[in-house]
Amino acid sequence: MDPRVAKKLAAAAERLRGQPGFPKRVGRPRKPTAKERAAEQQRRAAQEVATLDERLLVGTKTVARLLNISNSTVRVLAERGDLPRVTLPHVDRFLFAVEDIRKLIARSRAHMNGGHPTE
């Protein structure tokens, strides 16, 4: 193989090993991989749990993420009275007290352990 051709091929191979996507579009951000997205979700969840003690009320999405259930299941729990909804004047959102979420978890644990509460 001609050394000039080999050099051009090596340079092209090096360019292709760089950032994926459209190499001629300068500044285009790379999409995160599934592993990076999962790590970011875990980081956010851990941060959310860490700041939970500072918050009095949380919304439906937060409760769903904390309990690993869907938003609609949270609403069903609220409608059945298993998770009391906090209503504020002029606020049309489902809000829940953090202490009520903890009580729901404790009741669920007690139910699973045959009526014996756990710490």
C-alpha cells in the first residue's frame, strides 16, 4: 500500500474514533448512553431522598419515584384514603406530607410482618 494512502486512512480512522454523530457539526452535544442516563437517574433519586427531610410536602411524581410506583397508583392511594392528600388554598395539585408517606410505608411493613411494626 502506498504510504500516502495509508497515512490518509489512518487519519480518517482517527477522526471516526472521535465523537459520534455528525463530525462536521461543531459543538453538537453527544447524547448520553443508557448507562449514563441510568446513573444520572440514580443520582437524582439519591439527591431527592437526601433533601426529603427538608421538605414538608411533595408532589405526585416525587411520591411515585420514592415508592417506585406509577403516578396513577399514587392518586388511587389518595382517593382510597391510604395516603392523605394535603390541600392548600388556591392550589390545584396533589400534595402529600412526607410524614404521611413514612406512615404508609410503616403500615405496609407492619402488614407484611403479620401486624408487628418494624423500625
